[in-house]
Amino acid sequence: MRVGRGIGQNETQAAVALWMQVKERDAHQQHPPPVLSDGWGGHREALVEVYGQVPPYKGRGRRPTRKQPGADWHYSQMVKQRDATGNLIGVDLHVIYGDDTTLERTGTRTTCVERTHLTSRHMNGRLVRKTLGYSKRVEMLQAACAWEDVIYNLVRPVKTLRIEIKADHKRWLPCSPMMAAGLTDHLWSIRDILMFVPLPTNRL
């Protein structure tokens, strides 16, 4: 399930926007979830910016002003190694924040993230590389990406999430990411989304 999306002028700004969304949607979580990324993202700086805390002053020396990562964080990077022709020859795993259990918590492959990036480019023409269909205004890009995420989470069934039922001459029950997370019990239609009126945040 897609829980957020960051849009910015560079990867660090996009990562900060992403983690701000994640933190706002889970206000009770005081530290980031276990994270695995490739070596290009700006998550190292973004996690400290969003979740980091300034250490308390111990009464000696200069008062600290910079945010620091938490001791209970788990963040690792998978850096791909390629030869001169671009072929993958190996991967290096680096623990950025965490301990000996970090790789067990974060995993060691970014396959699912890369797959959802490919799905996103198929669903949203504004994200296709080397095309004239790019967004010329950031507001339109944000709107298109928000619509895509809604369709992906609520409308589009994901084959790997389907549930085996073997009832009523059907073997499989189509399942969306929101259904798998237990947030809805059926696939939504485009009409359902357009007719749905969310309550203001201050009334929840």
C-alpha cells in the first residue's frame, strides 16, 4: 500500500515531503519504521530532518543545535555495483542507522519498490522518462500523483494479494492494497471515489 509520496526539486526534498506525510498519518509513531533504500535517495538527511531530535544540553560546552538520529532507528542502503557496460555484478548492503538486527528488519532487496515505480510510470504518463507529457506545473503533477495513488490503493486489484476462497465457482477473490491492510472490504469503483465526501480533519 502506498502511504505517501514526495515531490520536490531534488531527492532530499522529495524524501522530506514523503516522511512528513508518513509522520502526520501516524502521529503516535515517534520514530521512523524500518527503511531500506538504494544509494541515491536522500532518506538519510530526510529522516533526521523529520524524526530527529536535538540532544538535551548536559551543562558543559556549547549547547547542541543539530538534530540527531535515534538509537532505535533501522535504516540501510542497498548499493548496486555495475560494470562498464551497465550490467549488475553485485550489491553492497550498508547499515546507516541501526545495529546488528537492522538488515533483518529492513530486508535486503528493493524489488517491491522498483516494481511499484514501474507500475507508477505505466499508470501516470507524467512520470514516463524521455517524453513530452511531463507536467509543466507542480500543482498538476501533485494532483495526477494523488489520483494515481487513490486508484492504486482502492480500485486496482493486485494479483499477488488475491485471496483463495474456492466458493461460488470462484477460486480467487481480487484484493486491493487497502483490502489487504483491512481498511476496506471491497474494490472501489471510480464512481465510488468521485461520490465519496471525506470529512474535514478537525471533525474526525
